[in-house]
Amino acid sequence: MTSPFTKHQDVEQQTLVQVLFEQQFKRSAELVCHAPGRVNLIGDHTDYNDGFVLPAAINYGTTIAASAREDNIVKVYAHDCDQQVSEFSLDEIVFDEQMMWSNYVKGSLQALLKKYPAIKGANLVVTGNVPQGAGLSSSASFEIAILKAFAELYQLTLDGVNAALLGQQAENDFVGCNCGIMDQLISAMGQQGHAMLLDCKSLSFEDAPIPEDLTLFIINSNVKRGLVDSEYNLRREQCEAVAKYFSASALREVTLTQLNLAQKEIEPVLFRRARHVITENERAVNTFKALKINDMATISAAMRDSHISLRDDFEVTTKEMDGLVEMIDAVLGDSGGVRMTGGGFGGCVVALVPNDLVTQVNEVVNTQYESQFALKPSIYLCTATQGAFRYNWVNIESDKIKINQ
């Protein structure tokens, strides 16, 4: 059984990874699995604060060809990482300082072993087309694809929600990034043509259709970034400090009124960080509701305000990202929305662009961005695609799905 492929490039990945597997292991792969990357339409730095996020799985992802082994050895050929090969035993999983990509495999399998200690090794070939370091979650796509491959190889009763939790555990405990659950969950459980409103506190989610007359227009600023750095973890610590001041488990429990009343008693930087999170939660919910009724004016305003908040209160944008948002917003007005997306400090801008404005936005970005910032943009015209585990989710007909831990 293989995960669904929804676009031509996914089929190309599937063919490529099978050919590469035969070259590496002199036999055909038993199966091919695919897990998508994601773009977050709104709701950044809210997930680890028990808040709301609104991501969509995209038609760029990680594809893995796999075959089971009879021993405990895992051999991974990473075609896009300088064609490197990592080989290790499930009996001795150790962090690799040289091949950092391999730690996403190791961390995922270490987490999986705690739940399924009887699994054996595997031969794997990995390729992907999610731009790394761009904020489109290449790491979560990688983790979910690994977990899907092992789930199918060994017929594990692993659903997408628990796979997402294992992927998050891998990043938190093994790789060392204190990410929330959003990236892994949307890669596992995204619905084709929809965005997902995820409540990171109750761990429930709902889907809203993305109107067919809108294109997911993603621009990589090509300002390189990495989530496993001090700035990301510092923002999390700052949020936790404000929550602690209110004796709350997370900023989700704090209202804007409470925060404003305590403004004089909270450090200005911490106040701004908390204000972003609290107002961003409201924007995410309002955008979800607006998507359901195709209220583009509300979506446009929410995305604009989100970027301003991320720029001024959370301070995670760059001058290049701000420039991209300004030039695209000038074209879209209230007929579309644009903001930075992801962890920040570089990476991508996401826009919801009416199909009849795609050419114009493309021209503006290509003509203005490089001249202003001496960087070439990378543009991805995306569609919302299916998660790696969603197609066989038993409760797929439910309007609202509660995650069982």
C-alpha cells in the first residue's frame, strides 16, 4: 500500500526513488511512502503555547522507498544530502554530529521503538523536494515519511495522530528543537483541498476548504534559517515566563485583558511576545471561520495583522520578508492575503492569491525582490494535498476529530 500522490512532481519522486533503490540495494523496494510538507496560513508561535494554528499540507514532500531487513540494521541513502549513506543499529542509536539529517531518522525510530520494540531494520532510499530551511517543514515531512514506511513494512497499528506525536518527540528529545505538534500532524493528517484548524491544547482539529479560485503562492526569501537555534528556543522561554507570571499552564490560558492590566509589571519585551501569541490565536480562529464562508476581506486583514505582529511584537521577520509582504500586499489589497510563515528569521512568505492575479504577483516578485535585496526568490505554486496517514483514518467522515493520545 502506498500513500496517495496528487501532483505530477510526486509521481516523478515516486519513480526516482524506486530507481535509486534498485541502484543502491540491487533489488526492488517493497513499498514507497510519501509525506507532504506544510505551509501555515496563520497562527505562528502559537502551537507550543497551546494555541491555534491553521496549516495546510502541500504538494511538496518526502518520498521513501523501503524494504524490511531480518536484522536490526537501518541503512539510509539520502539522495538530496550529497548522496550520503547512514548505517546504524536499532540496538545503538547515537546522535550523529556529521550527518545531521540522519538524526531525524534516528530520533523517529528511537521514539517508535518505545511503542513497538519488536520492529526490525530496513533499507531506505530518501528523496524530497521540500526546500530545507525555508519554513515549510522538511523535517516533519521526513519524520512522518519514515514512520509511515516502518508502519507499513511491519504492519503496525500506528495512526497518523500517534505518528505525529512520535515525530514531535523525535524533534524535542533527540534533535533538540522544542517544536509543537503542528508540523507533524498536518503532514500526517492533512486533507486534500483543505486547511486544518488545530487546537493545540485540546488536540482536536477541523478542516475548512480552501476556495478553488485561490492559489497557495509561496515565496522562499532565500534568507537561510534553522529552527534548532537559540532564537527559537528563546521565544519559547519568553512565552513560558509570561504564562508563569499568571500561574497559567500556557499563554492560551491568558486573555488580552489580563495581559493589558499587568503591562506595567511585565518586561516590555515579554509583554510584546505574549501579546502576539494571544492576538494570533484570535486571528487563526477568525481566519478559519472566514475560509468556511469565503470571506476574503476578513482573511486579508487577519494575515496582514499577523505579519505586523510577528514583525513588531515577536520580532522574527527579516527586512527581506517584510519587503516581500509589502510588494505582494500592494497587488492583492483585500482580494487576497499575505504574511510570513513558519518560525521566522528567514524562510518563506505565504500568500492566498486569486487565480487571476497569480501572473501579476509572480511578475512583481521576480522584478522587485532581487533588485531591492540582491537575492533571487524561489516561487512555489502549491495546492493543499493529503497527509500520509489521512486516507485510511477511521474517523475521516467526522466534521471534528478528537485526537486520542
